[in-house]
Amino acid sequence: MLAASLWSTLPTVAWSAEAEAEAAEPAGPILTIELNKLEQQDKDCLAYLVFSNQSGHELTALALELVLFDSDGFIIRRLVVDAAPLGVARTSVKLFEVGTLQCSALGRILVNEVTQCASADGPVADCRRRLELSSRSDVQLFR
């Protein structure tokens, strides 16, 4: 009889956990980032990133920790880029110097962490989880 009463509570428990997980999910992307192109300039590799701010607030602080991998999956380097400010409902192109390396050596770029994400009202919650990443390059941008 105890087993029967335990089984009758499982669907409720499973449903509650599922509902809680859905409630914990962010409402949607607040920021889209596209790796548009990589450009070789002498010995330096430049990355053009396209940002679209859908947060409803001007982002006064946005810093991303990026980890660069070669095409074999080995880490090349880690860097932090400052992408602020980003206007409300605006698309902006930001250019970042990836470093002294051949762009062709890059295989993937990991957005490892969002080290700063804030508006004039204060920190913006769940920035990293609410990023939508894409790439027009052969180099994958991922989290």
C-alpha cells in the first residue's frame, strides 16, 4: 500500500520539477552576438562581432571572457573583450584584436564567461544564459 501511495505522488513531483525548471529558464535572448568575419592584418587577427541588444536597456557594461581554440581543439589563448556600450534595440559592430596569430589557425571561440553585464539600473541577470550566438565564419562561436 505504501508503494501505491508513493507512485501516485511521482507524477506530481515530476510535474512540479518540470514547471520549476521552465520558470527558471530565461524569457529569451537579451543579446545576440554574431562572429561576422575574421580578418588578417599583418601578424594580427581581427574579429568582427555583430551585437544586437534586445534587453530593453542600454548596456553600459559588457565584458566577455573568450577562449580561442585551434582547429584541433587545443587552447590558443584566453582574452577579455569590452563590448560596451550597447544601445537599446540597436545593432552594433565591434572590432577586436584577437592577437598575434594567423586567423586560419582558429577553429572555435568559446564565450566562457560574461564578466560584466549591466545597465544604468544595475547588473542584468542571466546574461550568459540569455546570449544567442552564431557565426558567418568557418570558426564556430559557442558557449
